[in-house]
Amino acid sequence: MIQTNFDVLFQSLICILFSGALVAVLLHKLGRPIAWISFAIAFIGSLLGILLSIDVILNDPITLGWSLGTFFGEWTLYLDQLSAFFLFMVCLVMASVSVYSFGYVGEYEGKYDTGLMGALLNLFFLSLVLVVSSNNAILFLISWESMSLVSFLLVMYEGRKEGVTNAGYLYLTMTHIGTAVMTAAFLLMAYYVGSYSFDDISAASGSLPSSVSSAAFLFLFIGLGTKAGMVPLHVWLPAAHPAAPSNISALMSGVMVKMALFMMVRSFFEFLGPVPSWWGLLVLLMGCISALLGVLYALKETDIKSTLAYSTVENMGIMFIGLGTAMVFQSYGLTSLSALALLATLFHALNHAIFKSLLFLGAGSVVHATHTRNMESMGGLAKPMPRTSVLMFVGLLSMAAIPPLGGFVSEWLLFQSLLQTTAVPDILVKMLMSVSIAILALTGALAVAMAVRLFGTTFLARPRTEQAKNAVESPKTMLWGMSFLAALCILLGVLSSWIIPYIDNVTESVLGVSIGSSVVDGLSISPESNDFATMAPLLIALLALIGIVMAWVLGHPKSGTERTSGTWDCGTPLSSRNEYTGTALSNPIVRVFGNIYRPQSEIRTESTSSPYIRKRLFYEVHFGDVFERRIYHPITILFTGIAKRMTVIQAGSIQAYLGYIFMMLVLLLVVFR
Amino acid sequence: MVHDMIISSVFAVVQALAMLALSPLMIGVIRKIKAWFQGRKGASIVQPYYDMAKLFRKETVVSDQASWVFRVTPYVAIASVMVAALLVPFFTIYSLGFVGDLIVVIYLMTMFKFFMVLAGLDTGSAFGGMGSSRELMVSSIVEPTMLLAIFTMALITGTTNLSSISETLAISGIDLVRPALFLATAAFFISLLAENARVPFDNPSTHLELTMIHEAMVLEYSGRNLALMEAASWMKLMLYSVILSNVFFPWGIATDLTVLGMIGGIAAILVKVLFVAIAIAIIESGMAKMRLFRLPNLLTLSFTLALLAVTSYYIL
């Protein structure tokens, strides 16, 4: 009886989102009211989705009652534990984004079509639901493509702004290269299996010739890696995520990149069968590179949203480290260790979804208040925007993996699973794993620096511009949306010993072993055996709280002994010019890692008659993305060159074009007769 | 089980308080030895206690530019070191190891740093920013070094719980000594100097100079706030010295509840910490502070040592 009810829930979720989009498209001329209605619909949809996914994770997989017979097999929607977990993530973020959007859409009132944003938001939600629940390769690719296209439209939403169009087209190109490579992988699999249905493909896993499964693995890894922002395929991500409106950036960085992780877990473990260890090592290696370069590039950005976008690259790298570790363990038959690493990866994915969308929403509030994305034009926002500052602070603590927040717990689990490498028999693999421990630790430390830099430059010291001085706190709905996520950041960490068993259900559905009972013991979490290590996040939180309260009681200045006065200024009045900017703050780190950044800086001086007295000093520093310069730029030149040569045949006469089409057709018929 | 937990908790609290109480003494000893090296008589070794008492009675001045971050930082600082102290074995191997392991300890220290660096930025003075910026550079290399160094010990002993590391090493003795242990010790000692703002990374006796790191960040604190920040920093030095002593050379630590063992444990840890203090004082007397951009060389050296330590565990 209950089962049927949840079927209905699934059907109504799809219908609600579809009708929400449809209504908003038809009535988008009405502007803000229709936007509000569609946000409300998205909110209701996400509540339904949360219920639905919790039910699936706890009980059994369900299918949508309806299906569509096509040439490529029967299309229907199917939710198992893994897809439900990602659906849960999507819905949590969507719930707060839709509440946040109520206030945020005011920013665009009268400038852009707000009704359209509501429609696109619903469509985006729908496509995300379809991506996680498709049961057929072709349906999946169609959903994937619609997700990419809708998000492209959303990136282009502020199309009249400078740079947005470039970012949008870069995104469109990269995502299509990715989709093309993925299509090749799925066609390859479907050709050997003889069916497009995911059920048949996973049933036939292991029967594929190893060369075919390796080729499919590489194609999928490249294709999905493009969407996940894996270095060196990441170039679009720091351009496109910041260009979108902030509520959309939150969705893109928080959940859309996770869709790639979802499909990787599904295809690497379920479709492509027994994993050879080099697959795992490749994923691990790319993860290490993405994590380290992602955080290093984030440290040079002055654009608040680009910083966060690079941090997404970093965090996807961390997830790849976890996924790669899981694959390596799996290849040596260490299934329970593999489950531990996968559990850590999935938990980190959930944490990242929550804190990154919180941070993007926070960045949206800040941009909303100051009308600039440049952190160095902000400063001092903690005073006019105290609530936003506290909420963003919580997100940054989680991002910097400060105990006992969610980000810390997942990083802890990841460290623990990497430390279990002693069980792997191959010495070379062990050494590579120890290097990745080092890289993970270095990334963690740099992420702290990045979080500090973001908060310090944006919220602390004096305002650097008039806009920052006149900033006001965001509307209530925006704060509510963020508060929900901030609360989750804390709860995911503090209550992790209650949450992890449910994620264990998910890994169990993928790998077939349950490790929940050995990982969680009462309040404490431990890897595999209690002897290795234990950690109790709730107790850490309690102890820290007691410590802070005691420190306050014993150590706070007695009333009357505290005085407010100016900052020590060495005799010259301080202005906002005296305080450190973000660039200055990270400059020592940039110098240390100079070989990676290769910054080009220029100092010009304008002297008066005496060379010792300078009127003005100009300092300029440029950071080029190495990959953009070394890989993408030459390719672009090559292709535009070829395209220019080809203009010879593009005479503009329709007869000639028809002739080309006919020739092509004949050629194809001859080749594939 | 419950009985063990209660014993561990009691000992953890006693040991954390003992570390807190002894940390000013360690600073006093270091200052005294440095004074001897400089041919001075030097202040009494209990002088830091007087300083602390005086700061507690003084008026607190808070900058008008400061936000809530500046005000909460002292309490978070002292709380984070105290929670970390509960997880570290001092004279016995009993601690709250089941609440958190070495990763938790290192990340609690990061929490302290996170707040302190932000507090340095908060008042909007160039000094604060300077200190914060340099601290970020130093700590971004030191933190992974420390993690790797202790991970080496974790791999050797098969646990990341600090108490269990001490226990395993102390009981099994010389069998577990490997080359990795010495590499890791060297790396950890360099990190200890860097993390606690000692020479050659920073000079703890500078005030209002352009070379400051730690002092620059706490420059705006005064009165009770400064007292808390100083206590937290002293405690941090104590904590790292204890970790160095008990994780890398735990021999002598009390592994059971006998009176004799306890007395032996107390004597052993006091001697070891005194030894660390003497080493720090000798280095500070014999070396000059390094130029800021020479620091990364030393830091990456220690990082490489730590990485070698982990790798050599697998090879050798």
C-alpha cells in the first residue's frame, strides 16, 4: 500500500515540475508573480523529492508507473539507492535555492524576464531528476543534454553583461565535446551488450572484452570529467559558474557537477564490471591534479564567484581521489575498504553540495548588496550584513574542514581510507597512495587559506568602496534559504554518526557489502576496525562548546574594563588603503608556488623631480591559466584557421549546399553499404 | 568499557589542566636559558605567570573597526587548544582518544589558526594583514608536513589514535624503530618551530617590527583578550612538545595505573619537555631569523622529509 503511494509521489513530482515549467513559460510576461509561483512549485517539488528519496534509500527501489516504448527499448524512470541519494542532494539544495530566489529575483525585476527564470529553474530541476532516474542509455543522454542546454540558457540569463556570452559559448562547446565522447562510450557498450537498457548493460557487466570496457571507461571518464570540471577539462567551469545568476551558480556548482560523479560511480562499478587497478590509479591521479591546481587557482582569483568555482574544481578533485581509492581497493578484491572510500566520497559529495551552494548563495547576497563581484572592492561587510556574514562563515568552516562540521567528517573518512592502503599488496600502488595522502593534506591546508582569504577580504576590515559602505542586509527569504543550508552544514557533521548508516545503504547497493555496523559505533565513527581510530563528532562539538562557554565565563572582560578605540595606526590615520587586499594576502603563497602560477607582474613608478619621492606606483599582476595558454589557445587557433580555409566552399548559393549534402550522402552510402 | 572511559576522561581532564598550568613555565624556562646564552641573568622562570595575572587585571581595548570575529576569537582559541589537549596523552597513555584522533588534533589547531588569522585582518591595520598573510603561507606547508609526520607513526603502529600510538611504541620498544621514525621526527620538529612562531621562522621577542608574523596578528589584542590569546599560544607550544615527546619517543610514559608508573611517567614527560625547551632555546640563541622568502626552502625541506618518511615506511 505504502509502495503504491510512493509511486504516485514520483509521478506527481514529474508532473508538478513539468507543469510548473509550462505555466511559467506560457505566462512569463506577468513577471515577478509568475516567478514566485514557479519558485513555490519548485519548493513543493523538492519537498516531495526529499520524501521520495528518503523512502527509496530506506526501503526498495521504485519505478515510475509509466513507460514509453521506443526504438531504443523501453524508456522509464527508475530510482534505486544510488540515484535516490543524488536526488536527495538535488532536492535539499533546490529547496533552499527556491526559497532564496523569492528575494533574489528582485535583483532582475525590470531588467530581465523574471518569469522565464522561474520556468528555466523548474526545467533544470526536472532535467536533474531525469538524469538520476533514467533507465536507458539514450534517455539518459537526452536528459543529460537537456540539463546542459537548460543550464547554458541560465548561464546566458544576464546576456547583456560583458563576458557572459563568451562564458556561455565556452560552456556550450566544452559540454558538447563531453557529451559526444560519452555518447561514443554508451554506443560502444550498447553495441556489445545488444541493448540500450541500463538493466541489461549492468547484467552483462564482466562479459565485455577488456579492451572494449577500457575504451568505454576512458571515454566516460573524459566525457563526465568535462562536466565535473576535472583539470585540464575545467576551463569552462570557472567562467560559466560565476556568469550565471547566483541561485543558478549554487545549483550548478552544488549539484550539477555531482551528476558526473553519479554516472561515474554507476558506470565504473555497475556497467563496466571488474575494475582493473590502473583505472583507479588514473582517477586518483586526475583527482590529485584537480584538487591541487583547483585550490591554487582559487587563491589567485579576486572575483568572489570565480574563487568558489575553482574551489568546486578542487572539491571534485577530492571526490575523484576518494573514487579512485575505492576503485583501487575494489581491483584488489578489498571490497569493504572500497566501500569505506566510496562512503567517504559520497558523504563528501553531499557536504560539498550543501556548503558550496550556501557559499554561492552568500556570494549572491554580497553581489546583490555591492553590485560588484570583485572582492577587493568590498571589505567590512560583516557590519552592515551580520547575518549573511555568519551564514557564510559556517559554510567556509565546513569548506575548510574545521571540526566538527560536515566537511571535516568526510575529509577525515577520506584520510582514513587512504591510510588503509597497507592492505594493498602492490608496493608501487602503496607509494602512489602515500603521495596522494600528501597532496590531500596540502590541498586541505591551502583550502583553509582560501577560505580565510575569501572571508577576510569580503567581510572584514574597512569597506574599500562607497557601494560596500552603503551595503544593506539581504531580504528575509534569502536569509532563510541560506540558514537552512548553514544548519545542514553543522548537522551533517555533528550528527554524522546517525547519517552515515543511510549512506552505507547506498554504497551497499553499489558494492554489495554493508560496512555500516563497523563504521559507526554509537556516537563514534571509525574505519573498519575500532583499533585503528575512532572519532565522535558530537562529543567534539560538545567539548568545544563547553570550552568556549567556560573561556567566556572565566575570561571575558569585566564590565567597565572594556573600551573601544581606534586601531593602532603608528601616528598616521588609517584608511581602507592600508589594509591587506586579497591579492596581497595570498601573495606569499603565490610566490612559493610561483612555478605553477607563472605570474607576470609589472611595476611602474611615476616620480617627481626627485627620484626618491614617488608620486604614484602602479602594480599589475596577470595570471594566465596554463592550460588555456598551452592547450586551448593553440587548438582554437588551429580550428579557426581551418574554418577560414573552408570558407572557399561556402559560397552562399543554396544549390551548391544541396550538392554537398548529396555528395556526403553518396559517400556515406558507399562506405556503410 | 564504561569504567575505562571514566578513567580515561578523568585522566584526560587532569592532564589537560596540568599542561595548561605548566605551559607558562616552559616559556619561562626557554626565556631563562636564552638569557644565560646572552650573558644576562634573565627574569625568573615564573615571570610568565605574573604577566598573565597582570594582563587579567588590565583594561581591554577593542578596535572600533573590529567585527564579531575579533571578539569571539580569544574564546575559540583557548577552547580549541584545550579540546585538543584532552585528546593528547601527557604523563599517562589515558586520554579521550576515542573522541578524536591525531587528524582531529591537527584540525583543531587549524581552527585556532583560522580564527586568529581572521582576527588579524579584522582590525584593518597593515600589521595584522601582514601577519595573517605570512601565517597563511607558513601554515599551508607546515600543516600537511605535520599530518604526514604523524601519519608515519600511525602506519608504523597501525592506529591514528595518539594514545594508542604511544602505548604501542612504549610497550613494543625498539622493535618498531625504523628509519621512517627519525625522518618523521626531524620533519615534525621543524614544523613545531614554524607553527609556534619560533626562530628561524619568527622571532617571539619582537614587537612592532616589520618581520613579525604571530605578534602582528595579535597586535590589537589587549587586557584579558590578550591574556587568552597568549595562554592559547603557550599552550599550543606545550601541546606540540608533548606530541613530539609522546608520539615519537613515548618510552617512559605510564601505561598502567600503578603509582610507580605514574611517578615515572610524570618524571619522563617533564624531562622530555625540558629537553625540547632547551633545544628551542639553543636554536634561538645560535641562529638568526630567516628572511621571509627563504622560509619556503626550509618548509619544503621538512615537507619532503615527511613525505620520505611515509614512503620509506612502505619501501623499507
